[in-house]
Amino acid sequence: MRIVFLMVDSMRADAPGFAGGDAKTPALDAMAGEGAAAGCMVSCSPWTVPSVAAMMTGAYAHRLGLYRWEQPWPDQFPTVFRAFSAAGYQVASFVFDPKHLFRRVAEAGVAGTSQDLDAVVAWLAGCTSPDLFLFVHYWGTHFPYIDRPMTMRAWKKVADRVLGAMNESPRDVRPKVRGLYLRAIERMSERFLPRLVEAAGKHAGAGGTLLVVVSDHGESWGERLGKEARLGDVFDLHGNALFEESIRVPCVFWGPPWTKGRRVSGLTRTVDIAPTLLEAAGIGDAALGSSGEPVDGKSFFPTLKSGGPPAASSALAAASADFLESRDPPEDASSLWMQFTLRTPRWKYLWAPSSDDRVVFDLAADPGELSPLAPGRGEPPEGWDELAAQRRRSRCEPLPESARKRLESLGYIDP
């Protein structure tokens, strides 16, 4: 089986047309209609580094302790790349910038940048293996939603300029920026996706092609901060909060007969994708985790194949402090993971450990999370116990000396 894993950066759950969104996405909508679509998938972190690491291992982000691409990934949580490679699959990935995504994950087989669609298609045309696992990170939907290849330096200049305009005239500019976002999702659906699918299917064997489309996190435009509030950086759009618009994402499985017309109505999580793919390929999730460090993800392949509820009854997510550039690297896990949330089909628990601030939302009555409630309003109390237990499992992996020296040279941290 040829598996193409398309991760669309920052695509929130309510953006595509098939989910009732304003983006015009007929190509993606058709695949969602023909295949399987998850109605409520929750990411375990609201920004890319911890979210992608969790998707590729099946372990919650706070257990991995990663906040920079320069960090080596924990050995006790093998990646799905390693599992597919060991099973004889050809493994490769195309990322927004090979200097960042997977730079310390050699087994990801980074073959180039996903910002060059012609290069991705050409690589697929030359790949004749019927057993393939290809990860593609589509970055055109990431703020500031520009439709041209950019270096990280160029991206930062444009992003800062757009953020400045949003702060100067928030009432006028923020709606326009949201419009750019919708157009970016449309380009992904109508230009990028069809060519990727066509190229992937050319050398498919008897196992056919499985396409997975999912996002690492959602997006916002400062609505929660107030109409006149200033945006500090892109982490005010995604990364600093755990509301539904930041952690709920769309997910589509398309291709094999067992995806046909499925609607996954229960709760699913991005950490469930790795074990689901391995079970679908007949490999099994024993290749993930270790005897002392089991993963958190549970396969929902049985749901896709024959119906029934997914295995997950709750989803957990954690937000890390923004230590990318402007702050000293954290010394321990307690200073890295600043917020936790536990989501059930009805209840949403939010906890900030440093201040012990706790609120709960009744999503059945308040799906927009507009009326926070004090704890003890009917939510099962064991949810708070679960959050505390998960916090005790948190990690903060050390920052390599090479990364520290780079940050020092840029003036971000003190020598």
C-alpha cells in the first residue's frame, strides 16, 4: 500500500467546505464524501513542533518534551517512519524547510521542500515502490498565508509586517487576513491536493493508495484577546491557547474500500493516527513505544473498517510556553508546559498549573466556549485527577549545545 500523509498546517476543523466552512474546497470535499471523515479530532498541542512529534510517535506531546526542531527525539518513542521502514516500506518526507522540520529525525528521509510541488510530483513519478509511506507538510496555509516559496528569514519579515498591520487596524485588517487564510486552504484543495493524489497513484500496486489529510493544529485571529488587543507574535494565532479553534482539526482517510462513506462521529485524536495507519498496513502498533513507555494513541482502524465507536473516550492537549526565540530555554518540564486541557464529548477542563487556575466548559450547552464555569459544575471530578497525573508525566528534553550557541549568536539568550 502506498500511504500519503498530507499534513496541512493550521487548518482548523471548521474551515473546509465539507465541515461547513467558508473555504471553497470541492476536491477535498469529494474525498471526504467518498472516504472517511472524522467529525471531532483533537490535536494534542496547538503548534507544530510538539504536535507533529506526537502524530509521528503516538505519544502525547508533553511526554515527549520537544519544543525545538534541533532537539533529538526520545528513543523510547520510536517513530512511525521507523516502523514502516522496518516493515519494508520506502519512507520519505517533504517538509516546509529541511533545516527545521525533522532535522534531527534521519529516519524521516527528508527528500526536499514541500513548497516545490513540481519536485514532490517528480519524486513520486520516480518512486516505483508499491509500499510507500510519504509525509508531506503543506505550509501555504500557515500565517501569513503566502502562495510562494519562502526562506524562514523571508517568512519572518512578511509575518512581522502583516502582524503589524493587524495591530494598527485590527477591525479592518483582521477580516482581510482571515480571507487570505480561506484562499490558502482553497489553493491547497484545488491545486496541490489533486496533483499529489494523481502522482501517488501512478505506481500503486494491489494495495492501492491511502491518502490521509489532517492538520497539526487550528488557527485564530486574536478574537479571544479582544477586538483592539495587540498580537505579540504568531503564537497569539496558534500556540498560546487550548480553545477548540486551536486544537480541533479536520481529518480525512481516502482510497481503500474500508474508507468508503465512513463517518467517524466519536472522539478521535491526532495521536491515534500512527497506530491506525500501522494496523491498516498490517504491521500493528507494537512497533510504537517501549515496554516501559507505552504510547497514548489507540487505533481507530476497526471503526473505519466496520463501524462502531472509536476507542478514545477523552482527549488531552498541552500548550508549551513560547521558547522558540525570545525566551531562555526552560530548565524543567514544569516551566515548559503552561496549560493542559482534557476534553470529553461533553466537558472541557482547562488548567494552568503555575497559578492553579481551573475552568470548565459544558460543550453541550456552550460549544463556543464563551461561558467558563468554576470547577464542580457537574463535570466528573476524576478529570482533574487525570490532568494532574498527566502533568507528572511531563518531560522537557535538553536543548543541544549547537542550538544554544545559535540562539546566543542571534541575541535571543544570554551566553
